[in-house]
Amino acid sequence: MIRDFLPEDLLEYHETNATDEARKNRVKQVELPEIEGVDWDYALLHFPEANMVFQTAVDYYDSIGYERDEVLRYYNEIDSDSFPIEDYRIKVHAIKSMSNTIGATALGGLAKLCEYAARDNQIDRIKVLTPVLIDEMDIMKDRLSVLSSEVEKPMIEDMDEMFALLEMLKMSLRSHNSDQSDKIMKQIMAFRYPDDIQVKIDQLNIHILNFEEDEAFMDIDVLQM
Amino acid sequence: MRKILIVGDFSNDTSDVNSYLEQHFHTQLCTDSGKIVKSMLKMYVPDLVLMDIDGFENVNEDVFEAIQEYDPSLPVITYGRELKKQMFISYYYSGQCRHIPQPSREIIIREICKEFNMNADAIINAIVDTEKKHIIVVDDNPVLLRNMRNMLQDKYRVTLATSAAQCMKAMGQDSPDLIILDYEMPVVDGKQTLEMIRAEEDYRNVPVIFLTGIADKEHVDAVLDLKPAGYFVKPPMQTKIINAIENIFLKQGE
């Protein structure tokens, strides 16, 4: 070992500190904007670089509206005999994990309380906590909107371009290339479409975001007609 | 890289032809519909079109028309039964289209290389780099799935699944070398998914790493009782999970 050849009295041992490394990464990479309720240093403990944290935060932003609607959908059945408490528990559990991944630990903590209430079958506690969780998710979505670009999208001029992109998307889905599917979906979403088509494109986007392949294929078939 | 548009019926699986061509060319698959081919030609601008005409019927003449209208000098190589070629014989008279009646990997590559004045032997004999190990990640949460893909895709081929059903389907299409499995999923949970995997002879020994969002003792014990190759509390740290995966592959290699 090279250490054997170095003078012992000049050696200095330094343990890398995860937080220091996280801060160094933050400085070197993409500029992560200050967002209330989001601790980027916590997120950077789990990723080697800020670009990955940023992309995960963008994915989280794209999904949070849908996840919030799902929580509300379950919550609306809370007074019925068929309240899907297990599905609710798993949903808030997922929200907890997602939130912690990007450093939104306060929101993650709130989702954890909802999860434990569901685990312990505490319906009254779920009734109190869930509206707060939904409000906080709305607030977080609003705060994270700084991550998305607000440039106005151009109206698509050549529908052949849309057909071709849909075909590429279809083939990516068939070969289970989710990275390629995401990239092509982003290209599709970079345009605006006539209203009747826009609705279907937005629906396709949600199905791609949620890896709902069968539904995505159906959307593509309709759009390609 | 030369661009090849591969036209055919890919409703059941993506083409075997594509799997070896994409190592040496930029390829794009396309359904055998005239309307779709027309749009793809404009967008993709291929250097050559390769068509599997075995499934073609008279209605597919619009595919030939679309190509001819786009660029009558764009080379087209078709393969399939001679009978099918005869259905569209007029498109071969001009010399734009050439037909391979009995295609093999070598013959297709040679025909393509002839078109591009490339050294076919070099491509046919090329030693392909050892393929990346294939990992299937199963989690009902799409954000976490993408997170895992971003962490792993530089080193591995990653397929994502949001449920046990998607996982089993993905396994049937492309065997995994390792599975990362969320313990808590709705409908069919991680434990039940593992039982389904282990019930298949071919996948009995595929190592499984569990991901769990709950770190209490009872939960961890339940996970460990399943004797996974490893487990992590979510969200996992990239370096730690990659180290764990590499150790599993190393032990398998011993």
C-alpha cells in the first residue's frame, strides 16, 4: 500500500462527510432552485449528481396532480362501506416515498401519518389528515412549477409529424424501452394540438407517465386513425 | 450511422431483424400502413427501407406507393415469400425494390452493405460487446420506477413494471438477470409476486432484491423470511444498490 511509504507524522485522515459531498455536488451541477419545503441536500444523499435529482423532481411534479386526485378519489368513499382503506394506505405510502426522494420531507412526514392511520384503521384520523395532505400536495405542486418551462408551445403544423412520433412511441412501448418512450412523449408534448386531439394527447401523456401500456396503445390507435 | 426504416407487422413482438441491425445501424420500426409509412419517411428520412412483406395483402400496396411518391430512388429491400413479391411485382421493375426470398441475418446484412458500399464481412464478424445485464424493476409508483431507471441504466438494461402482471409479461419476453421488487404493492404484493416468479422453473434462481418503505422490525423480518438476495429501505442510495447488485452478480459468477 502506498500509505506504507508515506511519513506517518504528515498523514491526515479525512472521512468524507455525506452532507459536504452533497453540497459540493450541488455547487458543481445544475442549479437547483430554492423551493420552500424541499431539502435538496437530503435528496442529494441518494443521488451522485444534481441532474438526477432535478429530473426526479420534474417527474414528481408531472405526477403529483394525478396522485393527489387518486387520494381524493379514495377519500371521497370514506363514509361508505367500501372505503378502499388498503389501496388508500398504499397510495399515501407511495406519496411518502416519492416526497422523501426529492427532499420534500415535511410532505413525506404528513403522508406517513396518513399511512399509519390507515394501517391502524383509524378512520377519524384519516378524515382529519387527508384534507390537509391534499392541500399540501396542491401547495407543493405550485411551488415545484418553477421547474417546468412556461414557454408557449407551437401549434403542430404537419400532422404527419404527429403520426410519425406516435408510431415511434408505439414501437418504444412494444420493445419496453421506457427511456425512449419518455423522450418521444416529451417531443409530442412540445406541441399544441387542435382541442379534440389535445384531450387525447394529454390522456396519452398520463398513461405514459403511469406506465399504463395497454391504455397507451389504445390512445395511439385512436390518434392514428 | 446509416438510417434504416424497418416496415412490417410488429404487433406481437419487435423484430429479430432489428435486434442485430440496430447494433450497426440507426433503425426505426414502422407499422405496415401506407399512412404511417408516409409520415415516418418525412420525419425519419431513412437511407434505406427494409420491409417484411410476408404479412402483406393487396391493401398494403399503399406502402409501396408512399415510398415511391416520397423518393423513387430510395432503396428498398423486401423479404418474405416469392408469392408476396409477385403481388407487388410492378414496383420491382424500376429497380428501386430488391427482394430476398430466403432471408438470413447474413444475407440481409450483405444486401444492406451492398447498398451502402460497406464491408459486410466486418459487420458479420464483428464481436459484439458483452451485453449489459438485464434488470426488471417492479414498483407501483412511476416516479420511483423512473428514479431507479435513472440510477441503473448506465450500467444495466432496465425494464420497468408497475405490477406483478407486467413483471411476468416482461420476464416472458426477455429473461432478467435480477429483479428489484417493491414489497408493498396493491392487488398483488411483493411477497405474492415473488411466489409467482419462483413457481416458474426458468426463474427459480433469479436473484431478487426487495425495496421496502417501512423500516420497522416486524416488516423487515417479514421481508427477510422470503430470503431475498438483498433488501433496501426506500429511497435507496445509488452507490449502495449498485454495489449490492454487483456483489450478487460476482457471487453468481463464482
